[in-house]
Amino acid sequence: MWKSLLSLRIMGKRKSSQRMDFKAYLEEKRRVVDKALDSFFPGTIEPADDLFKAMRYSLFAGGKRLRPILCIAGAEAVGGSQNDVLPVACALEMIHTYSLIHDDLPSMDNDDLRRGKPTSHKVFGEAVALLAGDGLLTEAFSLMARGSETHGIEPSNLLRVIGIIADAAGCRGMVGGQVVDVQFEGKGGDLSVVQFIHERKTGALIKASVVSGAILGGGTAEEINSLSVYGEKIGLAFQISDDILDIEGDPALMGKGVGGDIERGKLTYPSAVGLEESKQFQMALVEDAIKCIESFGESAEPLRAIARYIIKRKK
Amino acid sequence: MWKSLLSLRIMGKRKSSQRMDFKAYLEEKRRVVDKALDSFFPGTIEPADDLFKAMRYSLFAGGKRLRPILCIAGAEAVGGSQNDVLPVACALEMIHTYSLIHDDLPSMDNDDLRRGKPTSHKVFGEAVALLAGDGLLTEAFSLMARGSETHGIEPSNLLRVIGIIADAAGCRGMVGGQVVDVQFEGKGGDLSVVQFIHERKTGALIKASVVSGAILGGGTAEEINSLSVYGEKIGLAFQISDDILDIEGDPALMGKGVGGDIERGKLTYPSAVGLEESKQFQMALVEDAIKCIESFGESAEPLRAIARYIIKRKK
């Protein structure tokens, strides 16, 4: 019996040292996140059911679940478990979804389509869309605050993570980046402004996703620091790939029109340094990110695959 | 020496048993809250300084600071101290301010004036105003999450309070009430709908303010429960007084026009049950609220004065 257990362990090791099946990994994690999001989603209250419908409509509109998956992968990279981070992972997706609803509003980017579907304000009207965004943002904090009660997360770790995520989402992070993004439309600006926007508008929450996972997964200070640099680099790479997709992407795959950035005079990497240099910079960022987590071994294989996926993605 | 200390204690007792100087109390607490809000306010980051200006503009536009003062008074009623609750008290004001900015937006109530000043979107434009609201809401959670670090608040108590406040502000609370308020404009509705709106749109955060103070101040379960009922009753009374001021108030004192509710066909208490019955109901609520905290003695005198003030206020 010991012999067979030993051979199982060796087989397990052999198997995990092969390159992982990343597509299957993403699908599995997406399923987990979708199920958890559904279970965490608050029950509707009459007569406010339009609000709950609007929150659900955007939350289940086919998102990639990149931030929750990064949070889970961050935890698993330091030996933590998926269950430790599920409320925080789902809260990150709620915050991301709120930001998309508000970005799409007429007073912001005025977008009619998102992921191939009419945007929230097109379906529910501006007032309900605005409030659905507010509702998702606030619900994210409610969900996280209950994480000790529901998932046994250590209270001071949980508070630390809530603070990091609030900073990444707020005026020093995503909201700050969005203000500058809107205000510099059509005005041009140098690379430092583009970097300010990208690091905050997209980068900050992506970085916070990995870092939160690492903290809740029980990572050491050194591990958390490495994953923070990893997150910073893939966050920036992700936004640059967004810029590139807006030029070279396939509208059918992306579920929205392309060329919008140029039309609006948005500050992007390609607009600041050209398409080729943007691609090279993006590749260098992904290489750097993978280097940051070299010492992590097999457990960080999903994070490496995510970094590579960021360049290859078509939507 | 013992004799003089004793006489001081007796004098102190005699003094505190007289009816308190409520005006001086409010002024003192407002000063404390304003100073704390200023010290907690995040430093601006170029080139996003319009965002920080807009957040500051609304946060320091002359608010009554009712919610932070209720939070402090709730803590003091159960023997806690002001210092224990300052981050949470200030976060409550940030959440309240965000809700006013979003309520005033063209797609919502489309108001041009608030507290005698042009509303945020009139000064900064719709996009920045929307984002200033998002920024304040998110900053509130950042501020609370750091309360253990900065003010030594016990982590599990802090998480409990963050959860209560998020629920009061979110889809089951303020945001839910606001959706119904907007959707029922001009459509009429019975008293149950008015109650739904008022309990959530205004009542929920007021109740959460007192309850948070009581929890962080170290109140017993029984004390917290009594203060929760107190908060519920004055919260509803406060919104009814808002409805009444919209009919009978002095625009010069209020810093905004009156009659807006009727013009828009808003569902209010007076529209549902008439002005006289609204006034009687409001008075009964305040009496009930004071009765709930009868057993608290001197330490709850500010809470009693706040309950009385709600009926008498002119703005």
C-alpha cells in the first residue's frame, strides 16, 4: 500500500511539472467564481427589484473573471486555498463591474455596447444604471466585511485587504485614473500622463487582486512583495493590450466596437509611443512579471499562464 | 484636599443634571468632526486634482454632520469615547456626501443648488461629480478599514461595523430607497412605498450611525438593541421633517428651493397622509425614540436633544 501511495505521489509530481492545461484551469475557476457570485448575490427586495436586476445584468454579462482568478491564483501561489479568498475574489468582480457601468454612462464614455450586450443605462435608464454601480461597489464591501464570519478569515488580515482594495479602487487608484482619462480626452498628453491613467485605472485593482490573494493565503512579506511587483507589471500590460485591441481587435470577438479610443482622442500607449513600441513594452512587462515569481515553483504556474494570456488574448 | 475634590464632583454632578447646552454641544462636535475630516482627507495627486477638489467641495459645504455626531453620541451613551469612533464617524459623513452628489446629478434629481451653493456637477461637470461621489464612497471604506491601525479599534468590532454601514448604504438600504424614490416619481403610491423609501433612503444610514457608535463604544447587546430602535425612529422622523420643510421651510435658511417634491410628484409622507398627520406621526416617533433610551441616564442626554432637534430644525 505504501508503495502505491508513493507511486501516486510521483505521478502527481510528474503530471504537475508538465505545462498546465490553462484553458481548463480558467474554465474551472470561472465556474467556481460564477457559482460563488450567485450564492453571495443579495436577494431582491420589492419594490426595488429593478436595481437588483440591473446589478445582476452587468455582473453576469460574460466577464472574464480575471480579478477573482488572480486573487485565487495569488492565494494558491503561496500555499493558501481558494476558500480563504472567495468573498474577496467576488467583491473584486463586483467592484470591477461597478466601474464598467459608471464608465459606460453618457456623461463618461457614453458606450452603447459592452461584451456584445447593450450597456446598463441602455437597458435600465441612467438613474438605475448609476445606482446599480453604487449598489455593486457598496455590496463588495459588505461581502468582504462578512468574510470572517462566513469564511473564517482572520479579522486583521481581512481589514488589511479591505484597505488595500479600497485604495486601489478609490481616488488614489481607479477613480483617480478615470478622472484623468476623461479629462485628457482630445487634449493629448505625454507618456507620464498615460502611465498615470493606466497604472490607476486598470493596474491598481489588478495588482490589489493578486496581493489580496497572497495576504489571505498566508504569504510571507517577501512573497507578498514579489506578487505585488508581478501584479503591477501585468496590470499595466493588461491595459496596454486593451489599447492595442482597440486598434487591431476583432469587434465580433470583443463584443464592442474598435477604434473608439482614437475617435475620442483618448490617451493610450499607442497614441503616445506608437503601436510597435507598445507591443514591445507590453512583452517586456510580461517577461519581467514572470521573472518576479521565478522562485515560486509549480504553485505559481497559473500566474505565469495568466501573464502570457494577457498578450495573447483576443477580447 | 479630599474635601475640595468631593465638592468638585458634586458640582460636576449638579451641573450635568441641568438640561445640557445643546447648541454648544453641536458646535463642539461639529468642530471635532470637521477637524478629523480634514486630517483624514487624502492628499491630492496631480494630475487628478480636480477630483480631490470636487470631493472636498462637497465634503466641506456646510453639512450639519448629523451622522458623525450621532455616531459619537451613540458611543458616549454607552460609556465609550469620541476617539474610538472618529474614523467611522467621518466615513459616515463621506458616504452621506457621496449620496448627495449622486442624488443631485441630472439623471437623478437634477438639482442646481445644495446648501446654498451650486451642486457638484454644476461646478465640476457631470463626469467629475459622478467620480467624486464614487471616490468619497470608496474612501469611506479605506478610512474605516484602517481604524484598527490608526485608532486601535478592535478588528472584529470594526468588521461588524463596516458590514452594518455597507448594508445600510447599499442595495438593501440607501441605494435601494433611492431607486424606488426615483422610479415612483409622478406615479403616486401608498404609505407602504413611502415607508420603504424613507426607511432606506435616509433612515438606514442614520440608524447605522448610532448603532456603529454603540458597538465601538463597547455597548452591551441590550444597549445596542435599544439604540438601534432609537435610530430607526429618529431616522424616519428626520426624513418626514425633510418632507415637511419642503412644504413649510424657508428657502433662505435651507440654502435650496422648496416645493421641489410636489413639483416632481415625489412620494412623501405629506403626499400620502397629509401635512397634519405627518407632523403628529413625526412627534410620536421622537417621543418613542426618547422613551427607548430612558434607562441610559445622563450619558444619553445628547441623543435626546438630537431627537428633539429633528422636529425643530429649520434646515
